[in-house]
Amino acid sequence: MKRGSRLRDLALVVPIGGVVLFLPPYVQVFDQEWAIGGIPFLHISLFAIWLLGIVITAVLSSRLSRLASLSDLSNGDDTGDDSRSSGAGAGRGFGRE
């Protein structure tokens, strides 16, 4: 399996896994009576899961972006993203005067 396809698969699984971890059966696992610094463990664990999802998504996004730019360079496309010059708003001066 190629690295790019594994990264894309992981980019699909991370949000789904994050949603699953916030479902009631899994949240009840973290619903303990004790607290850390006066903050209930449930709140700390939910915030930690949320933050971990953001960090993993940011890392995956940067790696997928780098992989796409390397793919563009290996295909001979050294101009970068040319989608700005095509499409519905091309040549109409949207956002420019």
C-alpha cells in the first residue's frame, strides 16, 4: 500500500474515531469521581481527546499537503496550484480591482 493512500485512509479514520470516542459508552469510561487540580477527570479527558484529534489532523494535513506538492513536482507541474486561474471566477477580478 502506498504511503499517500495510508495517509488518506488515516485522515478519514481520525474524525470518525474522534466522534466514536465522544459517544456515551466511551465517555462513561472517563466519568470517574476523582479530579486533577479540582477539575473533574471527565472534563480533562474530553479536552485531551479533542486536542489530540486537532493535533493529529494538523500533522496529517501538513503531510498530505507536502505529499501533494511533491507529487506535483514529480509530474512536472512546477507552477503550484493553478486552480486559482481556472473555474467560475476566473478572469472576473473577484477580490481584486
